Amino acid sequence: MEKFSVVLIDQGERTTVEVPVSEEVPLTLEVNGKELATLLATPEHLKNLVTGFLFTSGFIREAAQIKSISIDPERWKADIIAKGEDFADDLVFKRIYTSGCGKGVIFHNPLDLFNRVRIVSDFRVQKEVVRELVKVFQRYSEEHALTHGVHSAALASRDEILIFRDDIGRHNAMDKVIGEALYSNMSFTDKILLTSGRISSEILSKVLRCRMPVMAAIGAPTNQAVKLARQAELTIAGLVRGSKIFVYSGEERLF
């Protein structure tokens, strides 16, 4: 975070105050000597971000495919050495601009997962547990409390939040969580993904790639996300606020 002197207007009165502002950096990913993408992100947990992005974009199937990641904080460049000489060649030109702020880009069509992914899981969770996890989640981010300039994502069990990450983009926050889970060899099949933002189809596709059975959001899903979740039999709990939960798909997992 960086502090700026700004003018505060409150009830017609002007004062000068110092406020913290979330930091944004352009991280360029270079894989095996080839430039892949530039991600606009907060500068924390960048190795998590790189790993999660490569996994959820379909470039790798597991963290072990990455031999090394070197972050240059002067040029904001990530040098990645990955297994396979023709790494990513078949996906580099399949770019789709996302619904995220700032025109994010992904390298696959989320709708491609419609006929390929089914969440086969007997995982179930009490609705009261989901509500409590979201309440804790909303109070978790120190940076959001100070700047209100970041999104958050988390991986949770039925008992607690296991991994929590912030970023200026909800896509990045989710990739950071997934990247850390991959490095920790954590199973996704009995976990809940929490997000502060809306659930669009590309956000849902990240959860589908992990084969997670449940995701809960403070925001609402799009129509494509609901259709994809219903066909994939993934549970979406949206607009989780106060005493209310809107269950858009997979309601049998919440009791």
C-alpha cells in the first residue's frame, strides 16, 4: 500500500487527509523464454498468482510441471521454467476477454467445460456453516478495511478458512488461493471456495478446474455461470449476506 494526500469532502467541509491506496503492478509472465501475458495485480504472493493462473488457464495440470519461478521486482517480470518445449503453444492464441474490470484475458472458453466436467462428490455442508464462514471472510482483509480497493478469495473447510488472498482483481485473488493450495498439495474435493465478487462464467471455470463442490459469494452469479454450474452439478451459494443465502445450483449439498 502507498499513502496519498487527498481532499476529503464531508458535509460540505474540505480537509486534507492521508489515505492508504492499494498497489497495482504489471507482472509480465515469460514461460520458457516466450512472453505469455501481463497481469495487473497487487505485488504480494506473486508465485501463487503465477501458478494459479497457469493452472486455471489450462497450461498446467499440476504444480510439479513448473520447474522454477523467478520474480524480478525491478521490472515486474516472472521468468517461468516449465516442463515441455512447446509449452502453451496451442493456447496462446485462444484469448478471450473477461468480464473483469480492466479487460482481463483468459486462454480458454469457459463454456468448453459444459460437456466435460461433472462434480461427483458426496460433500455436504450446513447452511449455517456457510453463513458463518462468509461472515469471518468479510472481516479477514486488513487491506480492504484500510483501502476498500481489493477483492478477496479464500479456500475453506467446514471448520475454518485455510487460505486467504487479496488482489485488485477477483480473478487474481482466486488464482493466488488456488496456486497456494497446489503448492501445499491440498485436496480441493472437500473444500469451499469463497469470493467477494460476482460469479461470472470464467470465475466459475476456475472452480470447475479444481473440481471443488461448493462456492459461496457475496456477489451474484451471471446466467452463464448458473447454467454451467447446474450442468456440472456444482453448488453456487450467492448473495450470502446476513441471514440470506440464494442457492442457484446444487442445493442438495446445503442442509
